[in-house]
Amino acid sequence: MKNYIRIQEYRFKQSIQVLYRVDPLALGCKMARLLIQPLVENAFIHGLELKEGVRWIMLTGRVADGRLFVEVKDNGMGMDWERLSLLLEDIRDYARGERVLTKRLEGSRDSIGLKNINKRLFLEYGEGGCLKIASEPGRGTTVSFCIPVDEEERDGGAESDYRR
């Protein structure tokens, strides 16, 4: 993810500020790979790409009450309530294996990244682990999820069956 962010900072000529608020305890938690990077990609592509002026993304990770809270927040373009509610319905239905929304708003994209992340969270943690999205036009978007802490494996989820 940090390599992706470096590329985007170069692409945007250092005009985007990336802030990290990550609790050291959060760094030791096990989590499926590629849950956060697509959220950061969405923040750049959908939120910040067309925004003028000061642009930032804040990545937050913290542990509380046996749960890992992860949040990606930007001050980008945001979206109105209609677009947000359709997006939430779409990713929820996809996770549950229900109908896929056919009505699309003008200018919207397929949101397959959010659908895949949400489905993975749903399958592993149920409704409680699913994505939460808040947005306001012109003020930005916040995407977050909360999962149980699993500290058994501190290597980022990589396992090896190799035995000497």
C-alpha cells in the first residue's frame, strides 16, 4: 500500500498529504490481504483526482475492546445521499449473493473493488465486519470496517507449511 501511495504522491506532484494514525497494537493484528489498498485507491481515484486545493487521505488503525478498527478518510469530492445509498445497497446485495443492482447513476462506475472487499468481510465476519461508508458532497468520504482482533499470527497472514 505504501508503494501505491508513493506512486500517487509522485503522480499528483506531492499535492496530496497522506496522514497515518495507526496504533502500534493494530500493526500486530492479522487481517486478510488487500483490504485497505483498494480503499486507498478509491480515495485517490473517486475522491481526490478531480478536487482542487488541499487534498488529503487519513489512514487510521486502532485496537479497542478486542476489535481492530480500520478507516480510510479523504477530503475529496464526496457523494450525495442518493449515490451513497445505491452504492451501499449494491455492495450489500453483492456480499449476500443477492441481486446485483441494475440501476446506475450517471457517471458511476462498477465499484467492484468495494464489492469484493465487502463480500470478503461479510463471508469472514458476517454483517458486523462489513464496510461502513459515510460521505458528503464536497467534504469527502470515510470508509471503515471493524473486525475481531486476531494476534496469533503477526506476519500479515502469511503461512508456511515448510518443515525442516
